[in-house]
Amino acid sequence: MILIMTALLYTSAASGADFGKERPIAIVEGSEQEQPAIDGHIVAWADNRSGNYDIFMYDLETGLEKWVCINPFFQIHPAVSGERIVWQDMRSGNADVYMYDVVNRTESAVTTAPGNQTQPDISGDRVVWSDDREGIYKIHLYDLATKKEQTLPSGNGEQIEPKINGDKVVWMDKRSGDFDVYMYDITNGKESAVATGPGDQSFPSINGNIVAWSDNRTGESDIAYIDLTNSEDHDPHQARQADGPEGLWRLHCLSEQRHGYQSLRHQDGRRFYPGTGIHQDGTCHQRPGRRLDGLQERAKGS
């Protein structure tokens, strides 16, 4: 059965991606393939077919799967940028960050510092991770070209789950007591708050000037985003609704509160700006959409 599936996968991939259709990349009976990451033609994931988690990759152009790292200890949390794959590696007994160059077929350590270096991400020549060598998790940045490492300036509190895109890094930050989303601009060396609403803002992701995250200010985990293009106008307590599939509970906490909407009075006495979901005191209400069948799991901030 596995041989037949492998042949089918190879035939499909060799003729190019079948756009608009879902298809399997890795099916290995009796094992788990988790934490997928993709950039360009490379898909990487954590795979426990050997009995512990290793890093595997699949080339969408050639249709070929190969192992990246099969060290006897756990390798998890892969991230991909171009022809490079980074991951969290437990071979030393603590978590370190390793990298594989697909073109040169070489593996190298990015950091093996004391303590734990976890949850790496990569964009071009830059690698970020969460690092507890000083007793609390902080975000570290390493430049593969200059071979220089730095700790990103930030307030007190735990910083985890960093993501990098170009010259911007975002992460979960617990300086306020619950998790918020913060950003560091490598070009100008400035840190700024992205989302600091009530509850947890967690698991951020960034692409260009768009930052998205999981937000439970309503009491349940929703998806929110912000466009940083007009960052001078940005209020970190507010977020745009995510324009995604119907069925998600969406935040209607839009940044147009200050742009002249006529307000009406809610039944609870608060004034409300129609079409924005914003109350005069700055708080939001949530409006349920239709549920997608089978949507059970929610990403919870810790």
C-alpha cells in the first residue's frame, strides 16, 4: 500500500503541482507527520516514523521526499526560507538550533548556547528563536552573513514564538501579565506593540506589513490582523477582523473608530459605531458567523 501511494505521489508531483486540489505529501502508516513549514518549493516537517521526531522535506518541483536530520534525539519545529531549513534540536540534552542547506546538502549548528534555544524561524540570512540562557525566554536574532547574534531589546517578561519576515520580527510577549504581540524592526532598531488588547494575543505570524495572530479578548480564540503600512495611526488595542472563511468568530474591532462614524446608543447604554463593532469606550463586541461543520479545535494562548 505504501509503495503504491509513493508511486502515485511521485507521478503527481513530477508533472507539477495540481493547483486547487488537496493532495498528500507524506503518508507513513503507524507514524505522525507534524509541524509543516513551507517556502517556495520546499515543504519540511517533524516526522516520528523512526520512533522519535526527525526532520524530513519534500521537493514540490521534483516530487521527491528526503530526510534532513535523523539524529537519534528529537528534532522539531522546522522553518524554511529559500533553500535553508532550521529546526529545534535536542541532541545535546537541551534545545539548540540547527540548519540544513538544501543546495550544499550540509548541516550546521546555528546556536548551541547554554540553556534552551527553541521555536526557530528564518527569513533569508536571519534566524530568530526564543532563548532562556539568562533564566527567562528572550528573543535572539542571528545573521548568517555577518555571523553576529543579538538579543532583541524588550521589556521584562517571557518572549516566545518569534516569527521573522524580511526586517521585521514579531513574538508573544508577557510583560503585561498576559500575552501580547510585539514587533522589532531590524532596520531602525525600534520595538513597538502590535496588539495589547484584553486577554491573550498569541501565535503571531507576519508577511510584509501584515501581522496576524490568535486573539481571545472576546473570551474565545479568534483570528485578527493589522496592516502596519500606516503604522503611525496604529492603536495596539485594536485590530481588524480577519477576512477568512465564514464560520470563524471574528473580531469587529476596527481602527476606523476615529474617522467620523456616527454613533448610536446600545441597549446597555454605551454608544456604538455602526459597521465598526466599536463601542465609544474602545471595547469591541463579537458577532458570530456560521460555523463550519467539524470545526472543533481552537488555538489557545498559554
